[in-house]
Amino acid sequence: MKAVLCKAYGPAETLVLEEAPDIRAKSNEILLEVHAAGVNFPDTLIIEGKYQFKPPFPFSPGGEAAGVVRAVGDQVKDLKVGDRVMALTGWGSFAEQVAVPAYNALPMPANMDFQTAAAFSMTYGTSMHALTQRGQLKAGETLLVLGASGGVGLAAVEIGKAIGARVIAAASSDEKLAIAKAAGADELINYSRASLKDEIKRLTGGNGVDVIYDPVGGDLFDHAVRGLAWNGRLLVIGFASGQIPQFAVNLALLKGAAVVGVFWGAFAQRQPADNAANFERLFAWYAEGKLKPLVSQTYPLERTGEAIDALGQRRAVGKVVVLIR
């Protein structure tokens, strides 16, 4: 099979497309014929040795895939050959085949294509877990989404609206904010032109926001946390800025607030029933037209390095997808 391989840590341009040995599914795995694979921020880290998982060389990056089941292990009961599924793989998806534990795969909705499915699981799974289990967002509350034009940010905007929250989208340009507005955001903040803290105060009448969704980190975290309402919750999703912020814990004390970590991958493994229930709601909202995944760019397998670089350099909005077949 063909696979994009990382043979040594380095930038995306060092990835190579080569023939790799065929793989077989273990007893608890499915063998997936990959049709499309989503590009996510962890892909930019894992190839440089900066992610919490460090696969042995050579490995193929790519943490999520959509395709057709071609073989199942003898312990797999709920999936069969020919099923169309989306899967959380950790790595290995930028290849024609990948083996994945059956518990990390979900049947695709009948009305969803492979490209959309490859853009769905990680972003919507992360944002759903963040806003429900971790943020406990309720209808009528105010949600602030940082990096609102990115994959997880747009998903958070849509899910926030589906829950019934007032959504404030924040991003670095008017063009990115227009995308968040189209996804349903009620208010917009361009934090390259205005003070995030001052705009939060203005838009909330000084009351602050109930939940902050932060996949960016860095200085934006420092400004946003000061805009929390009493009993507010700040959700730590990731650090796309490249800077892990330091938190003055007295702010949590003064606001009765919580800073909450979000790790959807571990949640999906440790609480599979809750994760399945989340996706049942997500698929229902998708069928109702409330969720509309935005795939802004697609790349063929041989240009996977360019796809990862586009995301790493923050040139992408929505999701970037590699088309394998």
C-alpha cells in the first residue's frame, strides 16, 4: 500500500510517499480502506516529536479517517466488512489502509460522504465533549469561542447554537469572522484590531461570559480569562499559538470560576458510552442541518505535507482533508 511516512522528526516538507507493507487487523481491530483523512493540529506536532504520543519510525501521521471496513478481528462484533465508518486512529491515516481498534470507529450516517466524515469526528467530538461534559453549557448562557474559524472553533460555534447559547466568535481577521458568522455566531470580535477583554465587557454589559472555548492559548488566554462571568468555565482545548499560558489562580477564586482541561481522545476511550451518546446527538443535529462541516481545502495523498503545513501555518479555515481515493 502507499503511505505518507515520517522517518525522522522534522517539518511537513520532509514527509515522503512510499510503498509500505500491507497491514493486518489484530483481534480487536478493523482494517480500514481509507477514502479520506482529516488534517488536525496534532499532525503538525507529532511529526516534530512535540506531541504526547511518539510512534516508532517510520510512521504515517493522520489521526482520523473515513473509509470502508475491509477486514475485522475475531473479537469485533459490532462492525463488519463493507461498513462505512469514521475512525479515530491516533496516527496512520495518511495511507491507503490503517488498522484501528473497533471501539474507535463509528458507522457513518447514510447521508454523509467520506470527505465530510473525515472532517467530522475529531472536531465535533472534541467540541461536543468540551461544551457538554466539561463546560456544561446551557441554553441561554453566553459562549465565547476563540479561533472561531478553525475546525474545532467552527464546530464549537455550531454546537453552541444547537444547545441554545448566545455565541460570541473571536478571530484574527474579518474574513475569518465572516465564516464564523455564517456558522451562526451572534457577535464577533476581531482581536487583531480591538482589545479582547474590552470587547467581552462591552458585549456582555460588564457581566462576562459563562463559557470560554480556547484552542489558541498564549496571550489570548490571559485576556479572555479576565472576561469570565461569576461561576464561569474556561475550557483548555489546545495551544495553536504555540505558547502555553500561565494562569493567575486568584482570578478563579475571585470569580468562583473553573479552568477545565479537555482531552477528547482519552474521554472517548475511558467513557465510550458517553462518547457514543454525544455522537448520537451530533448525527441528529447533522440530519437536521444544524451542523455543516466546512472543508475549505482538499489535497491528494502525495501533497499531504502541504496540507499539514497549511494548517500549521494557520492558513486554513474549517477543515483540511486529504483524499486517498
